[in-house]
Amino acid sequence: MMRTIVDVITVPVRTGFYADDQSAIRAGATRDGLRYVGDPLTPGFASIRQPGEALSVLLVLDDGQVAHGDCAAVQYSGAGGRDSVFYAERASADVAEFVTPLLLGRALDSFRGLTAEVDAVRTGNGILHTAIRYGISQAILGAVAAARGITMAEVVQQEYATDTPIIPVPIYAQTGDDRYLNADKMILKGVDVLPHALINTVEKLGVRGEILEEYLRWLVARIDELRPSADYRPRIHIDTYGTIGMAFGGDVGAVAEYLTGLAQICAPYELAVEHPIDAGGRAAQIERYVELRQQLRDRGARVRIAVDEWCNTIDDIRLFVEAGAADIIHVKTPDLGGVNDTIEALLLARSAGLEAYCGGTCNETDRSAQVSAHIAMACGASQVLAKPGMGVDEGLMIVGNEMARTAALVSARSVVASAA
């Protein structure tokens, strides 16, 4: 018997971090403890830093099972071409008016079919906010999995014919501003990719990048000192939020030279640098990254470029992939809207021979992190973000444990099926 949806319930919940006005922070907003002092610059923000909001969407099935997903947006909403900061109360009204009538009574026969219908919904303001599509699609994926009696990863594997084994993928953790103590946590726990480091202002980078150079020297020495085993060899992945380009006046050659030096500092560990330059728009970003990658190849630099800002939608990602504008595609899950687009983006990057990073933001929830773990495994992602929050341990636990449990369950069923 095909299961159906008999009720849609929404409730505001907490995220694992905050929503921050990136423009105000880059403009020099000062810190007072955890808060930033001053007025926000990005439309929609009530303050430079405000508590993140999420909306949990619960789908009640006709047999009493409940599946849920969480509507949440990235920490730096409204930046780099993204949707505005997310508010749960407003989203609840949109769900009630535009989504609930669509889903009530619907048979759970196709994740792809239902999410396509949600994507097609139009409000008086146009398409649904990315965060709403994100949460609704998570709930639909969970509901279809419940209806079929399988994991969410297996639903993705089946409907997208991924032909990928359901096994854990490498985890990437982020330090936040506590980049020394949190790096210790990552090394002691053998994290695969580290430390992010949150280099989101030139003050943290150094006017000529000298502070980041010093940090990377410390990090390499710390890995060598604390490594949990002799064969522990993590990738070093730094997110610089366009600050390298700012420090070097947008000179691509100077940025390439600097990155070449960073790779030498990090040796023998592989280095990936995310968003080294912000060109201010999609077309310009693609052009700059194509040039930057060529400059790095000319220097023989062992550094991989990860794209983030201005690469938010499936259409954006397709253009970056076609242009060869990055080595690593950060599929920033809330920015894509529905997780159906996350799946398509990861598979697109993989098919082009690029690394498909199933990422996201610290400002998500435990549920969106769990769903992302299933998708990362089903799509054979090169790495998945430990989220939410900036505490390291919690995100590692949520994402890592979900992957371990899911892989064990799928493996056990496979053994039983083979013996039958």
C-alpha cells in the first residue's frame, strides 16, 4: 500500500549558530564579546549578528510515521548573491499557504517528482525562499524513505541511479575563530579535512597574508606533534572569504604567488583554498578563477581552489563546472534550495571529474546535517561538512554517527539479502 501525507506541521526551532551580516563585518564592525557593535548593512538584518532561526516541517504519514526536515539558511545570508536572512515566522506562513495544500493527501511514490512540484511553487514574491525549499525537500526525502522502509541514502541511490556504495565519506570540520584549540580537537580525533579557520577579514589574514602563513606553519607542526597515528595525513582546507584578493588588490598573479607559498608551507599535506578572490559577480568570478587556476598550474603549485560565493544555484554550478573554474565545487546545501538540487549538483561535479564537496553552514540544524550525510554518501561526495555549530565535537558526532549508522544498516541488509 502506498503511504500518503495526512498532515503538515511546522514549528520554529534553533539553529547551531548565528546569522551574520558579512558586509558589516568586512567593513570593520568591532566585536564586543560574541556580538558585533554597529548597524547592519545587508538588507533584512536586524543586527550584525543575530540568533539563527529555523523552521521544522513535520510530515505525518497515514500509518502514523513522522518525517521531518528543517528550513535553515547560511550564516552569511544576503551575501554573494544569496537569498535574504531567514525568519521562521514568515516562512511558516508561506508553508501554510503555498506548500501544505500541495502536499496533503499526496502519495509518497517519488522524491524527485514531489520536490519538482515544490520547486515550481510561486508566491506573490516569486519562488519560495531557498531555506523553505531546503527544509521541505528534507522532509519529503525522509517521508519517502519511511514509506519504502529504507534509508534516505538508498532513496537517493535508487532514484538517481548513482551506482555509489553507501559508505562514509571524509569529514571536513571548521574551527570558527577559535582556530588553535579547535584545530587540536580535529587532530586528536583524526579529522580528514581541516581546519577551515574562518579567515573572513584582512585583519585575520594579515595585510600581506603573513598571519595566515604563521598559522599554517603552526598547524603543520601541530599535526606532526598530535597525530593520532603514523599514517594520519589530513588535507588542509582554508576558507578565506575573498580576503586574499583584497590584500593583494585583486592582482591574480600576486594571489597565485601567495597561494604557491602557502602550499609550500603546508607540505607534505595537500592544501585547498576556498574563495581566495571575490570578483563581485558570477561571470567575473568564473573568469578570475579560470585565470587563477592557470597561473597556479604555470607555477606547478600544489593547491586546489574551492568555489563558494557566486556559485549558489544548480545553474551557477553548471557554469563553473563547464568553465573549469575550480578544483572543488562547494555545494552549499541551503543555498541550492531543495536537496534535490544538492544531489544534482554533486553528481554534476563528479561527472566532470571535479571534487564534489557536500557542504553547508554552521547555521544549520542537527536534522539538516543528518540529511546531508545521507546525500553525501549516496552521491559519493569527496567530503562532507561537520555541522552545525562551531564547536567541532558536536558536528563531528552528528554527521559522523549518522554516516556510520546508515552504512552499517545498509551493509547488514545486504548480507541478509545475499544469504537469502
